[in-house]
Amino acid sequence: MLVAPSVALVAILAAGSACAEPANPLGLHTTDASGCRLSDGRGFEAPTIVLMAGAYDKLPPNAAVALKVIDVAIKAGCDIDEPDELGFSPLNAAILYNEPVLVERFLNAGADPHRKIVSPRASINGLDSFEFLHLLETKAPSQNREALRDLLERNATDSH
């Protein structure tokens, strides 16, 4: 018997939390059977993959929970490039948070590094992943993002 992606995602979130409320410890639930969007039930809703990219290093007990949710969402056919309300795709969120593991995972799942950010923030609107990474390197040169650049460049070379 196959388990619906939305049920699997909620089960993973519940199992991965050390919070006291076992039924729904993070307060998140899927909004449809695909599991491609999560909501807190109070008006906040976001694409599952990009939300988990942002939560990757913040979910208890560790990043494994976010990776499991991301993997289920990808296997369920969720759009690997679906942006959040600021225009960040999962790939760009992983670049922002300097997470090479996620950058590689998203590129391997077919994320498009040439997709332009469509954002209300003028400073990032119209940038692709390469340009966004360059902007971050310029604004925060003390953060080493070389691994991200290597992954993006390798992907661009492999796909052409």
C-alpha cells in the first residue's frame, strides 16, 4: 500500500521532533494530497522544498528530518524550482544559507541554476543562481562559498 506524500511528510516531521506535542510538534501540515505545500494553519503557507531548505539546520534533532521531507517532496513530484514569497527557489535558499549538501541535492534533482529570481526585492530581482551567489560573495566576503560556486559551475559544465 502506498502512503500519500502528505501523510509521509507529516509523519517525518512528527518523528523528527523532540517537542512535547507528538501529534503535530512543528505545527505544520500539508495543504493538499501532493504534500508540495506546508502551512501552519494560521495563514502561513510555503512550498515544502524551499521551506525545508530554510529549516535544514534548524529542525530538531538535526538536518536529517529536513532531508527526508525534501526527498519525499521531490519523489512526489513537487516543483524543485517553486519559489517562496520572496522569490527564492530551493536552490537559491540553499545558496543563501550556504548549504552545499542542499545545493548538490537540488541540482541533482533538476533545479535550474539559470532560472531568474522574481522578487519584490529589487536587489535580487532578475538574478540567476550564479549572479545571486556573486552578490552574496560581494556582500559577505568572510563567508566561504567556494563549495557552492564549484557545484554550480560543475552543474553548468555537465549540463552543456
